[in-house]
Amino acid sequence: MNKILVTGGLGYIGSHVVVQLLEKECQVVILDDLSNSHESVLDGIYAITDKRVQLEKIDIKDKSSLIDFFDQHQGFDGVIHFAAKKSVGESVVHPLMYYQDNILGLLNLLELCLAHKISNFIFSSSCTVYGEPDCLPISETESIKPAASAYGATKQMGEQILYDFSKAYPLRTISLRYFNPVGAHPSGLIGELPLNIPQNLVPFVTQTAAGVLKELVVFGDDYNTPDGSCIRDYIHVQDLAEAHIAALEYLKDSNQSYEVFNIGTGKGTSVLELINTFVEVTGVPLSYRIGERRDGDLEALYADPQKATKKLGWKSKLDIQQALVDAWNWEQRYRKLK
């Protein structure tokens, strides 16, 4: 596939995928409203790839602007859709914002894909679609429980919309159910950069280590886990980006209208284990305290990624230690601590 539209392409995962697409000699156009990203990420992408990327500053909820964009840009071979709100905790407090952004934006985008005969679509989904799982590790055959947050509900709804849409219209679609992306590009030139207080664990860790934040809060230590803290499947963002390239390759020859894949390592790590591992691999002490449980958090989630390995030929390669080293390297470069 030669020409790919990436919505939310200046975000954390999107920017890493854009780099890999450029390294595969794809032509990339980014749509991003910069609501949770920085235009300066383009400089990092250029520094890594020596290639310029076209950016269009558009909110995909603005249908008229999206129509104008597609009228001006023709010939996309595929779309990778990242543009959405993504914080579990925030979605519990502001559910309306999540339904507006994550569902309306998707519907507008699909309508334009249909009008412009785009036939390949990759959706940024989440392991939160499973709710509280019956068994671990979680496979794609796990039953879908009621979502614990508005964020998870929007991902469930997004998947249902795509399933129905791809059955009715000529759109081959893959939903990638991410587990917990961490780390940064090994160059340290792009990484996770939240605009406000971090909602994800690792940038909270690195910003605390860098002195940007005073202390790290662990949300609960009374879960039914070995150390009482939540368990997650932390996957290096580089491995996650490679899964999107594998999914695009798979779509080229696929006769399936819709498929889902777990994208994780298959290994669970607790919050406290991650904190201790960060201290071990960096030598930087961390100040943290135990706080109350956070609404919307689930006790334990980690993947069975065998389907992705078998059908996409993809498998995670980088461990949590490397992810934390890369995340800290990025934080230090960004804060000019090195």
C-alpha cells in the first residue's frame, strides 16, 4: 500500500507508526487536531526518517472540513485511525466528551471512506473492550463484558460499528486491541508526551523521575494480585507500531471483511513491579504513594497474542526493561537532562 492516511498521527502511537510507514517508503498524510499532541513531533519524525510528512490540522468531528480534505486528497490505499480520546479515568468524569469524539469522529471518517472507495481500514482499539475477563491470558474469543469506563464503551461501540459497516460495504477492517503501550523510539526523538497531567503510568513515572511531578500515585494496593496493585500487559510502542505494518500487509491479501487481534506480550506486570524495574534499570529513585482505587480500572489484563503471531506473522520482541530505558531516554532528551 503506497498512500496511507493516519488520523491522530502526531500522537504517541501514531507518530511511531508514521515513522515505520515512512521507512517502508509509504506516502503518509496525517490528520490531527493537536488536542493532545504537539506539531513539534513532525521535527522528530523528520530527524529519524529524513522525510517530510504532510499535516492537515482537522478535527474529524467537523464533517465539512473532513469533506474538503477528502476532496483535495485522492488515492488513499488505506486508513489507520488513531484520532480519539484515550484516558480511562478522564472518560469516567467526562463521558459525553468521549462519546462525541470517539464515535462521531469514526462515523464521519467511515462515511468519507465509503464515498472515496477506500477499502482498507485499521482501527485503534483496546483491551478494555473485554471488561473484567473470566480467564487470563485473554484471547480474542473472550466474551465481551460491560465496559468499566466510557472509554472502553466507545471502543466496544467502535468495533461494532466497524463490524456492521464492513459487512455491508466493501471495507476490509482490522481492529487491533492494544494492551498497554510503553517506551519510546530508540533514538529518543519521539515518545509519549501528554499535554497535561499524564493519564498513563509510564510518563507519570518518567516525569516524577525527572522532577516535573513531585510524586507518583499508585491507584490502589488492595487488588487480588500478588502485590495488591493492578496487573497490565506492557508492550513496547515499537512492537506495537510493527503490528500495524503487519496488519496492512495482511489486509492486502485478506478476503475477510472484519477481524480482531490482540496486540500484547502475553506477560502481566504489576504497577509496583514496573516501578521497581524502572529504578533497577535507570538507577533513579522514585517517590510514590499509595492512593485510592481509580474508577474504571480493572484488576488484571494481559493478552494471549497467538492469533496475531499465527495470522499476521507478528510477535513482540522488546521487554519491559528496554521499554523503560527507552522511555527514560526520551524523557531526558525532551527535558534536556542529558
